[in-house]
Amino acid sequence: MNNKIHWYPGHIAKAERELKEKINQVDVILEVFDARIPYSGAYENSDKLTNNKPKIILLNKSDLADDAKTKIWAEKIEKKYNCPCILTTTKNQKDTKIIVEKILSLSKPLFEKLKSKGLLIRPVRVMVIGMPNVGKSSVINKLTGTSKTKTGAKAGVTRNRQWVRVHPQIDLLDTPGIIPTAQNDQLKAVRLAMVNSISENAYDNEYVAEQLLNILDKNYGSETKKYYNLDENEPLTIENIAKKRNWIIKGANPDIVRCSQFILTNFRDGKIGKITLDEPDDF
């Protein structure tokens, strides 16, 4: 079992270069975090990478995260990054109006600057950025009211680039910026893998599923055991879950490979429950 997350420096350098090129074209940044890993999924050099441009942070997939912890995380994020933090989901349009209003509010200095120079007020240019698979394309589709931007469950599916007017005063770049995913901290890296923000080629499913169960056992043990029909006194392990489902392979051994993927998929789809992997005290 491989217990290391492997990175590809060439891919990371390319992603950072492409993001910097796009940043130069925009006025406001919408940075998307996965609400389940608001600490592990945050890019440490984000402000430097975005030239300290006005920013709004979206805690996306909040419908999959622990409500109480998400509220605490939102407060911590606003204080640390000194910018608005909005809870969003990929399943409804309710937060669209809030996002638009925050963009316009944040853009007032730009409009005033143009007006003071005697220039026509142009629409503010906005770009969505974030780690892979945090729901950037879904946010764009929500704001544009279309499904033109390609979305998927794997990292890095978006290709073409164009501007879309989402409001008389807002133009949105419909191709999201992918933040480079290099992490020196393996604890953060494995949590990125848990939410599928890293290519499957970079990690071993068994190791990631095992680490996920350790977190769930510590913070959501009763709910997880109930979901997998385990007794309270049964250890929460891949082997026990596989046996409970009668997934047995040659030699009467539990099917670890199948069960590891099953556990990860259950978590990612929110079937086990509303779970946050990062604790507010980690921040």
C-alpha cells in the first residue's frame, strides 16, 4: 500500500503560469473552497498568485459539510483573509443573488475610479479560481444560468475560454483558474485526495480510505458505523465493511480494493452524512 501523495512539478508549473495569465485580465476573484476541507484545500500563496485583487471566498459544497463547523469556518476565513465568505452549494440557485450583490459591492472602488477619470463605467471582470473539483464550473454555470461550462467528477475538465455577461455590470470568465495543487504537507494532501481534488493516479485508494475512516471514527464514529451496519464495538475498518457486505475474494479475504473505492465514493457523495474533515482548531 502506497502511503504517499505524488506530485508532478511540470503540471503544477503549467497550471500556475496559466492562472497568472488569466489573473491579469480580471478585477475581482471568486475563490472556491470545498467546505469539507476549508483548511487543507486553501492555497497558501493565493493572495500572491492573484496579485492581492479584491476577493470573495465561496465555501462550496456546504450541503455536504457539517453545518456547525461550516459556520465557524466561515467566520475564521473572513477574519483571516479579510474578505466576504459565502456558503454555496452546487444543487440550487438560492445563493446566486448573494454572490452577484457581493461582487457589485466589492467593485464600487473600481467604478468610482473609472468615473473620476471621466471614463465610461465598464462591467467588472470576474474569474472563478480554486483547487480541482471544488465545484468551480458549477458555480460558473449557476451564475451564467447555463450548463455550457464542462463539469465532471474528476480534476481539470474545463478547456475553452470566453467572457459571459452575467449581469449588466458583471462579465465572468467562463473558464475557471485551476490553482496548483502542490502540497508539502501530506496530511493536507491526503484530505485533498479524500474529496477527489487530486488525480487518482497520485494516490492509493486503500491508504486514503483508511485515513478517511480514522477521521470518521474519531469525529463521526456512531453515524458511520450505523451507515455501514457495524455494531458499536466493531472496529471501523475497510476489512470489516467489506465483510459486512460479503465482498470476499480468493482465499476468503475481504475485497479491499473494491471496498476502498466504495467508501471514498460514499463519502464524496454525502451518503454517510454531513461531514467536515478539517477541524476549526486546525486553523
